Amino acid sequence: MARVERAQIASLVLLADDMISAELERELLLNAGVYNVVLRRDSSRQLALASELPAPVSQTFDLRQPAWTALVRDAFRRLSKPGFDVVRVIGNPKLKAGSLIEVTLNTGPLRDAMWAFSQRVLILSALLSVAAALLLFAATRFMIVAPIRRVIAQIENYQTAPEEAQRIIKLKAGIAELRAAEQALQSMQKNLTNALNHKERLAQLGEAVAKVSHDLRNILTTVQLISDRLTQSEDPVVMRLAPKLEANVARAVTLAETTLSFGRASEPAPILGQVDLTSLLQDVVETELMAIGQLPIDVKFEISENLIIRADYEQLHRALSNLVRNARQALADQSKGGAIVLKAWQTPQFWIIDVIDTGPGLPEKAKAHLFKPFQGTATGGGSGLGLAIVQELMRGHGGSAEYLEANGAGACFRLTLPKLTLDNAE
């Protein structure tokens, strides 16, 4: 295109003089960098400059409406072809100074210019690539590698003492993906730290319980000897209460020995046998009435028929006692008293016992962690172990313990025991 423009300017010299010298014509063509020029001004007049061609014309290129694919193809062909050719180029004159312009030119300078331009582009591209690589390296180290190394360092620091909360990772990453990874790691570390601290407290509690159980067993042994002596009394009140005292002391001694024998507060497998449910419920109610004393709390049981169930008497007694004790404490806290009712009935597959009270019910926080050790308490002074023990005892029987919303105010806990075959009773 540059050659075409320069050839157009050279050919316009003919407008000033139709006849120019051969020397001036050669100079014009040399300055334009072409061999021949044909400029069509109108249908009747053509201006031309001509010189001898060093070789025949090998190819014609029309630049008036070129396709970009053809331009790219021809450029690579010219770069890959050694030597030179003489080609004809047709184009539109600039500034509408004619209808068509045609030149012949040598492709050697064109190829040399393209190679020189390619070398400059290559050098510039290499410099830009090196600069981009350095910037990418620096950005990667600053934005990705450094935060990852910081996370690794905090993980190594955390694993030396995972129970210390101050070693939990702090959120600092600016990249969304790394920040999400830090948040996930922080959540995991918090849960792990809490779990480790909880287990450590449980281990300390277990050790303390074992020590208390050891000394409590010795104390209860003395109480057991005294209760045996009380059974020999002829006082009617003592004769009526002494067997209950003796039975409860025996249960306490058994519980202390079980804790010591297993080294932890887990429950042994139940020893199944035939249990008169009416007698068991009456024993639980009478024991709780003695603890109530003068409080305005009524405890009773309702059973439609005399049920003989298969269960471990002592474990079922403990489970019901825990539930009735919790209900009594809830009623005592509200000061106006109330009632506790134990209801029992059977279905073709299960024996069911409900413990219902007219107290204030359970708060939502207690419901969220019900039956979890140290978390399911609804009172400030509770340990949160009672319901966990009840659930463990029921699971040992193959049954379940669940909380039901009572009609109106109050709470209802249901114990469900499966009807086992006689082969399972010991």
C-alpha cells in the first residue's frame, strides 16, 4: 500500500507535463520503489510510468477488497519464500485521484522489511514476556504463596498444643478462595479445641468420680450395716421405712462398685427378669414422696392393668427416679407446687411409661441439647447427667427415651420398652 501511494504521487507529475525525460522517469520510479505505474484518471485517459522489468511478473494481487485470511496467508508465504519476485499490485488511488492504480514491484524489500519487523516484535514480545513473568512471580508469591505459608505455619503452631484456643488460625487472606479455606480450618480447629477441652474435663471428672465412688462405697458400707440393724427395730415407722432405706443403700453401693469396676460411668448390660410394674411404680412414688416432704407437690401413678414386664428392675428404677426427681425439682423451682403423674400401658409390641408434670416445661435451649451429658440441664444447679443416664439405660434395654410436648404447661418424658421373649430374660 505504501508503494501504491508513492507511485500515485510519482505518476501525478505527468499532469504537469505529458513529456518528461527518461532520467526523471527513472528517478520517480526509483523513489516510489516500483518498476511500472498505470493510473486511470477517467475512461479516456491513463497516466503511466515504465521501466525495464528484471523478471517476468509472477503473480497479481488486488488490494481493493482483500480478505483478511488471504492477507495473512500471503504474508506467511512471502516470509517463507527465499529470493524475490516481480508482482503486480492493483489498488484504489488515494483521495479519489483516479479510478484504479496498478504497479509492479520487487518483493525482496517487502520480505526484508517483514523479517526486520518480525525480529523487533519478537524482541519486544520477549521483553514483555519476561516482565509479565516477573510480575506474575511476584504477585503469586505475595498473594498466594505467602498466605499459604502463613496458613501452614499456623497449622504447625496449632498442632503443638491444639487445646489452646489462642493458637486457632486468624482470618487474614484477601483472596476469596484462601479466605474460605481459612474459615473452614478455623471452624474445624474451634470444634477440635472444644472437643479436646471437653474430653479433658470429662477425663478429670471421671477420675474425680472414681475417687468419690471409692470413698462413697466405704461410707455406704457403714450405712448399710446401720440399716441392717434398723430392720431389727420393733418401731412400726422404722419397720416400714427400714426396707426402703436398705434397698436404696444397696443400689448406691452397687452403683459405686460398678463405676469403680469399669473405671468410667458406663452402664452394664441389663439383667432382664420379670418385673411387676405396679410394685416398681409404687416404690418410686413412695421414695419420692419422702423427698418432697411438706412441699405442695403430689406424686401418683396410673396403670390400667397389672403389667408384668421384662426388664432390669434396678436400672428401670433408676431411670424413673431420675425423671421424677427432675420433675420434682422443676415444680419446686416455681414455688406454687403441682403434680407428677406416672402412666403405664402396653401395646402389642411395647410397654410404655410416661412421666408427666405440670411444671414450667423445658426451655428451648435445653431442648436443643436434650439427653447430652452436661448440656441438657434446665436448672442452674443441675449437672445435665440425669437424662443422659436415662437414655443410656433405655438403650441397654433395646428401648428409647424421648421428650414429648405436654398438653398445656409442663413436660412429658416417655420410656418405651420392647416386649422381649422369655428366652431373652435371665
